[in-house]
Amino acid sequence: MTKKVEEQTIPKKEKPNKFEEENKVLKAHNQELIDKNLRLMAEIQNLQRRYSEELNRLAKRDGEKFIKEFLPVIDNFERALCVDEEGLNTDTLNFLTGFKMTYANMIQSLNSLGVTEIPCINQEFNPNTMEAVLTDNVEDVANNIVTDVLQKGYMYNDILIRPAMVKVNNK
């Protein structure tokens, strides 16, 4: 009978230890899985944030190439509009009026897309948005002030598309 009691007590002692060890292993594995899950969730959130930022960046610059290629057309329109209207016949004046309307529509369309002209005349020279091509020597104008614009500069959604080419006063 003592043998039976000993056999019964030994397995009872081993079983709780075995379950405790298995429980510890499972808890550790569970904690590893929880940590891995949290890292993966954080990585997914980072990917979503980076993707959203990239989409915003691309949307902000969408159309930039077209606008850069279109600006010389605007320049040509402006040069054509500088013609002296005196002495022109009626047909030519009508043509010029239509030309002015087309130009106004193009400028309005560019403005609606977020394209804005860089203000330069009588402004202080800004090397970030302007390119000084010539200097001037006007006595009644302060130093480093733009006196003439040779080619307009443009911004597109706060991005410099083309710097303005200007003449700067330098006494």
C-alpha cells in the first residue's frame, strides 16, 4: 500500500510543475505575439501616414510640369498685348480685343489652379523668388528695390515655378 501512495503522490507533484512550466512558456509566447502585433500595427500606421503625406505632396505638385511649359505662352501673349493701339484699323482692334479676352481667361484659369504672379515692382529684392539680371541707378529709389520686371515670376501652391527676372536699383 505504501507503494501505491508513493506512486500517486509523485505524479501529482510532477504534473503541477509541468503545467507551470508550460504556462510560463505559453505566457512568454503570448507576450511575444502581443509585442509583434503592436509593432506591426505601428508599422501599418507609419505606412499609412507616409502614403498620405506622399499623396498630399504629389497633389500639391500636380500640374507643375504643364504650368512650366505654359508660362512661355503667357509671356508671348503679354508681348503681343504691348502693341500700340493707335493707328490700328477696326479689324485689328477687334482681333486685339479678342486676344486680350483670351489672355484674361488664361490668367484667370491659372489663378484658379493656384498659380500666382510674384509681386516685384517697388518691392525689396528677394533672392528666393527673384533673379537680378540688371542693375539700375535711380536717385529717388532706395537701394536694393526692384525697378523693372523683365520676365514675370510665378508661384504654384507655394512652390516657386519660375523666379522673376528683375532690374534692381543699386546706387
